[in-house]
Amino acid sequence: MREKPILLPLFIIWYTIGFILQVFFVLPESLAFSKPAFLIFYSLSLVEWIGKKEGGWKKVLLGSIIVALSTFFVEILSVETGFPFGEYSYSTILGPLVVGVPFTIALAWVGVLLNSLIMSSQNNKTKRALETGFWIVIIDLILDPVAVLEGYWTWYNPGAFSYYDIPITNFFTWFILGALLSYLFPLYKRSKQMLRMNTFIYQLMLLLFGALALTHGVLSISIMSVLFILLAEGKYRYDSGK
């Protein structure tokens, strides 16, 4: 019998406290560390959980390290040159900057990728790559505009075609990176329990940023988050019923 995950329950507790404080109150300055810690819990809890469920710790850990390093490099490249995401800069809210990028962003990429990877039900890596890219873009459509409102980062020169003043190139890059990085991981069996918990975590992320959008008065993002939560739930019910 495999051991129960330790970090996942901690993430749920941290999420619940953070949700209440950020959505219904003003987060005190003394708890500023909680935002970068949230990203750390999010990513590491998924790494631990998938490793325990699939019994493939080495592959999950190695793949996650490569994801963290490669996305961190791409983030630095984009902050310095504007390619491939677009022109933007980070604040220090998510942690100290390393060459202009918070180190927690690399972990955030790990969490979002693994979360989106398990959402995909395709039985070959190429099709799974495309679906992984789709679920990554879905979550970024909610996350990115709210992150700007929260002051995590700032976009510049979005161009003629933009989404809430975010360049379209950002979403194309998320899709391509997510699809390519998915090849680092094997095709997982995805038990019903694994599907339920993964979908739940994915929905929690949409719920948090959708609720934060509402606190900023951006109703359209909140409505989209609810629709995407329902989409994820429908996907779970379809997959678990097969």
C-alpha cells in the first residue's frame, strides 16, 4: 500500500486560509510570504502526489526539474528581450528576483503543467501534448489578467490584438511550451481517484483567481472562471464514466 501524500493536505489548508484572507479581507504585510509559499505548495504537492500514485518518483521528479529550469530560462529570455511571451516585468510579490524573474515562477510552471497534463485523457503523447496545451491556456486565461491586477507582473506594448491588454503571443507560447514539455512525462494510468483530485485542484485554481477578479470588479473573468470550472467538471465526469 502506497503512503498517503503529505504536501497535498497542507496545500489544501494553505489554499483555504489564503482564499479567505485574499478574497474577503486584506492580506497583512506580515503574511506577504504566503503568496510565493502558495506556489511552492501547489507545485510540490502535485509532484509528490503523482509520484506516489504512479510509483514513478524518479521520472516525475526529473521531468519537473527540467520543466522548472527550461521555463525559468524562457522567462528570463522574455523579460530581457520580449520574446517569446511579450514585453513584461515582474514585481517582487512572488519572491526575490533572479535575473528579473521570481524563482517561484519556475515552480508555478511545474504545478500548472502537471495539473494540465493529468487533465488530458489522450492515449498517445502527441495528442496528449495538444490537450495539455489546451488546459494550460484555459487556466492562463483566468490567471494572467488577475495576476496583473494583483501586481505580480506588468505587461507593456500588448499590440493591436490583445486579451485584457495581454499580448496574444503570451497564450501561444503557453500552449507550445506546455505541449512540448508534456513529452517529458510518461502516459499515466489516471485512476478515478487521481482524476477527481487533479480536477479538484485545477478547479480550485480557477475558483481563486475568478474570485479575486470579482474583488477587482472584473465580472467577465469571474464568469469565465465559473464556465471553465464547469468544463473541467464535465471532462472529469466524461473520463471517469468511460
